[in-house]
Amino acid sequence: MSRRLSHAHWGTFEANLKDGRIDSVSPFGHDSHPSALIQSVPSAVHAASRVAQPMVREGYLLRGPGDLSRRRGAEPFVAVSWEEALQLVSRQLRGVKEKHGNKAIFGGSYGWSSAGRINHARTLVHRFLYGFGGCVDQVTNYSWGAAAVLLPHIVGGIEAVAGPVTDWPSIIKNTKLMVLFGGAAEKNMLITTGGAGNHESPGWLKQAREAGVEFVSISPLKRDFSDWLGAEWLPIRPGADTALMLAFAHTLIVNERVDLAFLDRYTVGYGRFRDYVLGLTDGTPKSAAWASGLTGIDADRISGLALRMADARTMLSATWSLQRADHGEQPYWALIALAAMLGQVGLPGGGFGFGYGSINGMGTPRRPTSSPAMESGKNPLGLAIPVARMADLLLQPGRTIPFNGKKITFPDIKLVYWAGGNPFHHHQDINRLVEAWNRPETIIVHEVWWTATARQADIVLPATTTFERDDVGASPRDRFIVAMPQLIEPVGQARNDYDIFSDLAGRLGFQEQFTEGRDIRGWIEHAYDGCRSKARVHNVELPEFSKFWREGFVEVPSPEDDFILFGDFRADPMANPLRTPSGRIEIFSETIAGYGYDNCPGHPVWLPPKEWHSAKAAERFPLHMISNQPSTRLHSQLDDAKLSRASKIAGREPILINISDAAARGIQNGDTVRVFNDRGACLAGAVLSQDIMAGVVQLASGAWYHPEAYARPGALDLHGNPNMLTRDEGTSFLGQGPSAQSALVEIEKFAGDREPGHFQMPELH
């Protein structure tokens, strides 16, 4: 048995190779908190659900794009050679371009795909389609899409949500109180886009606790923090966080604990926000008593916590998931306003930062060096939609939507080219997505496994996993750069994405433009050398490529000084203005107000979600569903693997239910339950607990969508995918982000007899 180093989003590890297979894995010696997810690698790579050779849907192969039946997901697939498959793909691309233009091609790719930065599917599909003349692209993301649009208006950039944020050493030395909206779940800290050589976030949290930092977790889920953190838990109704923040602000105002000097020097628009909070503009003071009725939190606890924040050096944080809800811009904006009122923005250990509990590496000290990366180039078409409006694009050609002060008109998409990610995991309201996915004439997919995305395609090209090709892994939130040499031969007839696109580019006449004369190994060395050159600017000397590749990794040294978000701005706002129109924090934004959006006015406001406990729909669907990140996989990656399979209940995704809610419905631990609303239904396995608020249920995202019948609209999902139930509607006209966390459901004990059918292969001819 031989051992070789490799790397994934869930960490660096040593692969133990035997007889041409990955037999087992061992943690990387430099990882202080290795993730158990690495143990799923062998079973995922060698899963029976691998796409072994190029496949074409039978109806499409027989009738081509003129196949009006579009029985995607229901018809069998026919195996073809690579030559036949690539001829078919290139012919369809050329035909659509000639007849309809590049605006009829959707370059769909979303998801974490590979930790490798060179053979990175999303980058490569864009590089390929840009070289072909362009495509309809996507902007923002599902993780923090609303914030990506809001924050540049308010604080001049996305650093507060994407990083770097104030680092943990500064928090450990200076912070007395850390208030976490959405908690800081350890499961989230074991994954990082681009991978992690060392999972440092859990260790930093423990050091902060040992240093005496007090933590408050505001969440419907007690499990959003580990017991060892010793956090005070404030259970809150989902969707009510903005109301709570406004009540904190009200308490500070009426108790004269607002830092007016800070507001005067570093912000604009506080006066309008203050008048709103006091009720001078709408007749409703946003008091603790007012917020208590909305949040379910006692008014004295609300006002008491507000005063504790004013009495100590306080760091405010919110998880990325908080803004994935109806009016998701509001809690982020309100949190910034609250931090400004406390006057601690830019001070060591004070102010705010988003995502400390959302991903590994947020707050990890790191020099500002770049990571190796493939270059996608520029889209000649210059047309992109917000990522969460994908179903709208396909369903409503010609429709115009508002977005961040502009208008976007959807073109008529004839061909979807998808490589990397699983939209039948990420996107909301799957039944609507199925309808949308049926509109284009051609859907081409690169896929490793027979996911729903592959099953719903016309042409499926088998792609290699990270471990069947050379690459390099790195993350802007981690100090390691890791070589990723090919571990095993490709499974079946799988090919890496770069080679597939290079071959297609040759057939379509732009191979030299696509490859620039490099194979994949040439690109790895080129990207690493570029990273090495940029590192010298920051006095970091990386080894030559040959030495790096031979030794397997390089660790960038930690910075000497603590990083403080907005520290330079705090020190001298004239010399270091923010990239906002005023150069300051915009508590009131003239720009946003000028857009005239009633669902996102010019300052933070309380706007009740369309679906939450007080909505009309709650009379029929009284349970608020949280669809958070899973602990046994990354999104939908690794669902057909060891840890995720072991977590199922009778083959279905677990759903957490409060004991009282379960008793009222005659549900016992381990029962199969039907979770439903007007959008759809799925089956799940009941887990009863007191660690979740009454009236709330939690169903993790990422279970592979497997309907009872693919060809039947509204079919029951047998495996427990929460996006059968979530709303496909933008957060607001400003951000147009996903609003998955605003979803009401009902649950009942399921009396039928349905096999999970989770990893059932499609019929093959």
C-alpha cells in the first residue's frame, strides 16, 4: 500500500492507495481539527453511482432538440463513445449560436465543485463559453447573495462577509462579549472552499472562550453552538432577527448609550434611522416590548443584552444563512447600524463581521497573498442574471426584473451547459425548477455521479473526481497551498473538465485561445508561479514549483500584526474613506432610497417575511422549516458516501422536531414523516429534541433529490430534499438573493410504504 497527499474542501489528507483504488485516508499531520468527512472519500470515488461513460437521453438521441416530449429524468440513457458525444455537443453549440446567438446559451455552473483551483469546473465552463463568443452568466451566489449586493452600498465592499474580517487573535485579546446571530456551528467550520490544510476556527473559538470571551447565540437551534463554547442561548423565531436588532437600537437610544461622536464622524443617515426606531415616522416604537412579541424573547432579556453590549468591547456577527431569507438584506444592514451605534467599529476586537460561524478560516490570521487560480477571462456577451433567478430565466423569457438599481431582461435560453455543482440541491422550489429545466432544447452536463442534475440532462459527460487528475488546492482563508497529484486512474471513461473543453474548443475553432498552449500541468505551474511572484510583494518567499510539487505543500507564515476590519478607516476616515458615495458607513443610503424599492427602502426596517409564524399561511402550515448545512457532507457532495449514508433514518434525511410538536402530531422518534406545503412534499426520518424551538423544524440541505416518479410534476421526493418546500423568490429587488429560510411546512406521520430509492441508477440502454 502506498500513501500520497491530497486535498479537498473538507481538508488535506493522506490517501492510502491499494490495487489502483483509494483504500482509506488519514488526516494531514498539520491539521489540528481534521474533519471526519475525509473518511467518505473512498466510498464516494468508487461509488456504484459513478457516471462511467458518455450518455445521451434516448429521446434526445433519436429526435434531437426537436424532442418536444422532454421526458428528462424518466427516459433511459444510451451509452455513446466520446467521439459521438463530443460531435453531438459541438454540433448543438454551433447550431444554437448560428440560429439564436450566444444569448440563447446559459453557462450554468454553481457549487463548490473541486477544491482544485485549476481544473475548476465553474471557471472552465465560463472560460470555454467566453471563448465561444459568450453566454448568459450568473452573478452573486447562494451563500451570501443579498449581502454581496447590499454591503458595497453600505460599507464599500464585501470584505465584511467574504473576509478578511477582524481576526481571532484580536478578538481573544480584546473582546469581552461576542453576540452570534445564527450561532457558530462547529460543523460549518470543517469545510472551506478551496480546502484547508488546518481547520483553525474551532481552536480559535476555544481559545476565545478560555480567554474569558462571553458568547451569546441567538438562534432557533441550540445545536448552532457546541456545548464546550458555554454560550448563552437566546431562542428566536426564524425571520425575526431584524426586529431584535431594532429593539437593541431602541434600548441604546432611550438609555442614552449611543456613541454619537462615532456616528457623526464615521457614518451618514443616523438621524433618519433613529426617528424610525423611535416610531416618529410610522407611529411604532421598536422597543423591547414590541420586539418580544415578534421574536419570542422576553423584553427584559432584550434590553439587558443591549446594555451589556454597550458596557463592554463587543463583536457582533451573523451567519451567512441569516440573509438567505425574505428581506435578507435587512438583518445585515440593521447589524451594521447597531455596531455603529455602539461606536466600536474599527477597534481591536470590536465592531462586526459576518460568517465567523459559517465556514472554516473566517478570522484566521493570513497574509494578503493570492492563491493559484485558473483564469476565466471576460464574457463578451456582458449579460448575467442573479444566480438565484435561474428558474425565472428559463421559465419567463422576455420578462424584465429590477436588480440593484438596474433592469435585466431575460433572453430565451435554448441550451444549458452545466459543469460543476448540483442545481437540484442549491435551487429553491424543485418542482418549479423541474418545470423550468424542461424548457431549453438541450441540456449538457459534466457530472461525476448520477445526481438529479445528470438524470435531468440530455447529454451527460463523465467527469473525473479531484483525485483522478493533477491540480493544486488553496483558499484565501487558509495558510496552506497543497499539491494535488493524480492518485488513481480515471474511473470508467471519465475525463477531466479541462481536457473535455480543450477537445471541444478544437472542434469549434478556438483551442489555442482556450489552452494558451498549456496542458493542465502547465496551467498548474503557471498559476503557482504567478502566486509566487505576487507573494514576494508581501515579503513571502514561496519555494520553486518543482520543490513545492515534490514536498506536497507550503505553509504561508502568519502575519506579525492582528488584522482589524475597518481599522485604517477608524484611524483616519479622510485618508482611508470607504468606497461608498459618502466615504462613510451609510446607515441611510441615498442610492438605495433612490431606487424606490418598497421591499428594500433607504435604511434598515422591519418587514415581516411572507412566510413565518404570524403569516396567514401559518394557519395551514404552522411549522417554520430551517434548511441549514449538513454535518455529514458538503452541500450535496458526499451524500452517496459513508458518513451521509450512515446518518440516514431508514434511508431518509433526518428532520429535527421539537418534542411538543411531535407529540401533537403523534410522531415518535424514527418515524417516517411527510413534510409538505403547497409547493411540494418529501419524506424524512423524525428526530425528536428539545434543542429546537417549538414551531420550528430543521431539515438539512443536500439530500439527493429522488422523486417517486420523475416524469410526474409534483411527485413526492422520497429522500428528504428541503428544496421541495422552499420559496423561489428573491430577497428583494435590490439583492434578488435566495430566500430559502422563509418557508412554512406541516408534518404528518407517513403511513405508506415507499422505498427511499435514493441512489437508484437511471435506466440505461
